[in-house]
Amino acid sequence: MFAKMRRAWCVAVSAAVLAMAAHSGAEAGSVFDDIKPEIFGARPILDGRGILTMKAPYRPDDVRAVPFDVDARFTDGRTVRAVTFIVDNNPSPVVASFRIGPGRERVSLGIKFRLNQQSDVRAVVEASDGRLYMTSQLVKFAGGQAACAAPPSAPPDEIARNLGKMKLDEVAAGNGNATSLHPRMKLELSHPNHTGMVLDQQTLLYTPLRMVERLSVRQGSEVVFEMDGSIGLNENPVVEFDIARNGAADVTIDARDTDGTKFERTFPLGPNS
């Protein structure tokens, strides 16, 4: 299975490189036209204004961990089925895709991603009736080393010692769309999310691919979301999400990487959760 995933990843990287060679930054929309069939097939994508909002810095301070927030809401009885984060000009354009648990008319999500070069970034929301909605913006690249080829911030022994450690905190109410009934949580997972594109300066070998491929969150027995990751997520991935209070006493996080290593932890929630 891992071999198949690695071959698929190599094909995706090759396709993205060819697309980048063929199109300039000013034609980023045509890059998405090239990759869209691989992600959504021939399905039409509608204008997302009025349904979703996204926020990402125009010129990020750190291209290794660029914040990207999405808020989606339906007021016509439909619910949010999925949210996809896309960076057109990255080697792996789909940074993360979230399958949302049932019955959620509103969803608030945030990730941090690696930026390899100037690119349009996009959020695509799928409604419960199957319709797709999108919004996008340009994110500039200030220069320097492409983030997917940047070396990890810690030595191998420290990475191994901290691998899989998790931290979950509640973001204060009033921050963004967080409320007392829909608190926003911030998950931090210690994992290098190796891209397979980093050259070790001592061995002159590439550090093998090892990325977070799956992350799921349950509130009690209810699924909050299931996420498919990629090399586009930042080192030590950060995911922010809101929950609808359902009386559950805890939140359980399950993660798995491409080495087959699994990480799980359950965190207690407050008395009103």
C-alpha cells in the first residue's frame, strides 16, 4: 500500500512540476484548470461568496507554516459534507481534505501549509446535496528556499523522541467564529511530515517521505471530521476546528502516517461540552 501511495505521490509531483513549467504565476487559474479534473472530475464549481469565507496572509512571514482558515455556513437546511484546501502551485496541490461529520450546518477549520512559490490558494466546500462552492486568493512568496525542500527544524533524535505527541487547547470565545456553543479547538501534532524532497547535507541522501496521511477527530462517539493529509501540511501539523457541544466528556484524536505508525490520544472536555 505504501509503495502505491509513493508512486501516486511521484506522479502528482511530476504533473505539478509540468504544470508549473507551462504556466506563469499570472496564469494561476489555468493551473487549477489542469489539476481540477484529478480532484473533482467534471463537476461544476460554483461561486462560494455568501457561503464560505477564507483567510490567508497575502505575504506570509514564514512560508514553512502559512495559516489558512475557512468558515462555511448553510442557512437553507443543507449541511457541510467536505472541505478541501488547495495550493495551486505546490508539488502536491491538495494540502488537506476534510470529510465532515453529519448534521453540521456550519464548520470552521484552520490549517498551516508549506508554500513553495507564489500561488493562488483555494477552499472548496461540498454541500450535502453534492454541490461544490469555491473561493480563492493569491499568496505571495517572499523568496528564499522552497518550503517543501526546507530541512526540518529539529535533529533526528529530537524528532524521534517527540513523534506523535499531541496538544489540544480551546481557543478563547470571541476569537474568529468561536462561541460558547461552538468552541474552536487547536490541535498540535508533533510529526516531521517529511516531504521526501529534503537533501540531507551530511549523507547527501534525501530524507524519506513520511507524512501524516490520516487524522480523525471524534467528540464522544460522534465524528467531527476525518482528514486526508499531504506533504503540503507544515512540519508539526496544526489543525484548528470547531465543535458543536453535544454533552460528550472527551475528544479523541486518531492519526496515522505513511510509515503505518498510529497515534491516539483522548482529551477531556469541559463540563458544558
